Amino acid sequence: MDYFRWRHEDAHRNALSAHCYWRLRSEGISARDATRELDGLGVSDKNELLFQRGINFNDLPAWHRRGVGLYWETYEKAGRNPKSGEASSVVRRRIKVDAELPMGDEYGEFVRNLMVDDANG
């Protein structure tokens, strides 16, 4: 559980840094100078750097800020028994791509539920 919470926050920090880095690069700043400019800046400083350039990081889509989640989900699939011709349904699994992950305590509960579902499924 702790790993997933840490990874979720790490994705946020990395996304913020990447947005800052590539904004500076788009202004013609070299890779070395962009890296130097960001070195030692905290979260609020990076948010301010973007804000001064017309970007409110919090207004970006969630997947830009926090990444995406990939996990198994179960679903019911309608089908037909090939021997009898009867309609039937089966439970299948597929990978879900979730671009709207919850934040904070809700994320912890979300991960906990996934772990319980996986242990039971």
C-alpha cells in the first residue's frame, strides 16, 4: 500500500518537473541550462514557473499531473453455448486504463480495494 501511495506522489512530482523542463526547452533553453534552472526548486517554485508562463498545473488533465493506472477489471460478457445454442454469460478480465485516479485518502482506499479484489479474484 505504501509503495503505491509513494509511486502516485512520485508520478505527480515527475510530471511537474517534466512540464517545467519542457516548457523551458520550448523557449530555446538548452537541456543543461533547463536542468540547472530547475535544480533545487520546490513544488511551489515549479508551479510558479509554469504559472508565469500561463500554465496552471492544477488545471491540466489528471493524467498529465498524476499518470494513469493500469489494472485488471472483471466484466460480464454475453455469449452462446456452442453445443446447446443457449445464451450464456461469462466473467472475463481485461486491463483497464484509468486516466482519472483519485487523490489523497481516496487514492489509498482505491488501492486497498484493488488489492482486496485481486486477492479474492
